[in-house]
Amino acid sequence: MKKAITLLMVLVLALALPLSCKKKDNNAAGAEAMKVGMVTDAGTIDDKSFNQGTWEGILLAEQDMDIETKYLKPTGTTEADYMKEIGNLIDAGYTFIVTPGFKFETAIFAAQDKYPEAKFVLIDGTPHNADWSEFRAEANVVSIFFAEHESGFLAGVATALQLQEGALGFIGGMEIPPVQKFNWGFQQGVIYANANLGTMVTMDAENILYQGSFSDVAAGQQLAAQMFDKGVKAIFCAAGGVGVGAINEAKSRAASGEEVWIVGVDVNQYADGLYNDYSNSIILTSAMKRIDQAAYDMIKAELAGTYPGGETLTFNASNNGVGIPEENPNLSADVEAKVKEVFAAIQAGDIVVSAEQGDLIQ
């Protein structure tokens, strides 16, 4: 009996040893895990947009890498509000900080000098001072931008192909470059589909609107109602909370039997459009920016010692930084296949999508 107990103990120790070694290897021979923080922009962590996409990328990195994570939500959206939470994170040891959105530009401009020991990832922005007289990114800041026009183009092609004919609309939040590029790319996609793929969809100037904010849900619902009442079949929304209002309006109408659609933005918004006991969605497809991938890649680069400090990176079709979801339940297989062909043509440079307004609907 004593021998059996001794043998059992040896087996337990033998099994435990590899597990212990594996944990030690993942943690750099016992080194403290890297602490990754995030400060949210306006809205919540589950805003179906920038905050959520960024945080999901950080959480995925936490699953795959040896890091600790934390986010803080400011009480407001001023530089002082953001700086306060950046300071709180750094005081708690979170010296790798990801900030989602252009509103962080002046805060990161200040933080890069105040906290030289920290590293920052600024998504959709370039650090500058309050009066825009100085733009500067130190070696502890990396700026990330996206080719929204390419993503919008693919969504425009997909929408035109699936619907074949009818009127489309666009609701933007603030009239800033990332939102404008979504709009311009979407229009180019519609024009391309009409000219090359046999579709007959229209976009009238009166159905291309910027609400002026990313938070007015009620205004988004009202704008969508007005467009749908005029016969618009699908609305591309690049508008944060304003887009949520448009989604709510479309869900209400679809539940009553109307055929109306929303094209989502930034992340795959299919789940946000579910109605009828979650059996259907009014999200036709989504023009995605791989925000989660950007956050994930920068954390991975820091751990590998290749953090691209001082650089400005662009995530586009060529590096799979933009696109539509891999699965689009409301698109036919033929449409998805054609959009993949168009995507490959953009990657190869055979189709060039303009980042400027150009010869579009005025």
C-alpha cells in the first residue's frame, strides 16, 4: 500500500511538472505580465463600434498572450477627462494604453511627453496640440488609420448586388474624414456595380446626410424613418449611436412586414439587427474596419519587441485591415462570391477606390 501511494505521488509530480514549466515559459521565466489598458471614447464598452471593437481585440490578446487588461470610462470627452483616466491607468501599472478615436488626439499629444515610460496606440488619429499648430508623434506613440473607402466600396457593391434595384441612403455622424470616406467609398461601390455588374440602384443627394454627432439615437431613428418613408430600401449608417437609432427604426418596420435594410459599420453588426425572437436581422452586411485586429497586432508587436513607435500605419484591403464579414446571412452565395472577386481585385490594384469625393453624387 505504501509503495502504491509513493508511485501515485511520483505520477502526480510528473504530470504537474510540464504544466508548471509551460506557465513559466509563457510568462517569460516568471516576469510580470504586461498590463494593457484602454480609455473609452464617448459611449459604452458595448457600443457596437469603436469602443467595443477595440476592447474585443484587447480581450482576444489576453486569451492568446500573457497580459492583464483593464479599461476606464471617463466622465466626459475633454482632453482633461481623457488625461485623468490615462494617468489612473499608468498609476496602476498599465503602461501600454490603447485609445479609440480621433477625440484622443490632443490627449495623446500631451500624454506622450508626460508619460515617456508608457506606450500608446491611437486609432484613427494623429497627435496634435489644441490649436492644431503642431503635429507630433514621439517614439512611444503609434497612429493607426483605416482605408474606410475600400470597406465602404465593398459594402456598396454587396448592397447593390443583393437588392439589384431601388433607392439607397447614407446617414453619417460627424462630417469627419473617416465617416466621409465610408460615404464616398460606398457611393463608388454603387456606381461600380451599376456600371459593371448589371444593377440599377440609386442614391439621391437628399438621402445622403450627416447628423452631426455620434450619440443622438433619437435623431438617427427619425432620419431613418424619413428615408424609409420616401422609399429608401437600405441605409448605410456610419454614425455610432445615431446608427443605433436607425437600426431600431428598421427593426420596428421589419417586424411589421416592411422590407428595409441597414448596412452596418466598423464591426459586424448583424447581431444588433436581430428581431422576431432573434430569428432575422435587418443588417444586410457591414463595412468593417478591423479595429480589433489593430489593437491585437500592436499588443503582439510590443511583446515581440517590434512596437512601431513614431509610425503611422494604415490597415487596408492589401493587409486585410478592412472588408465585410466572412459570413453575411442576408447575402446570397453568389453575391458573396462576387464581392470576394472585387475584394481580390482591390488587393491586386486592379480596382482603385478613391479616398476623395471625386465624381460622386453631390
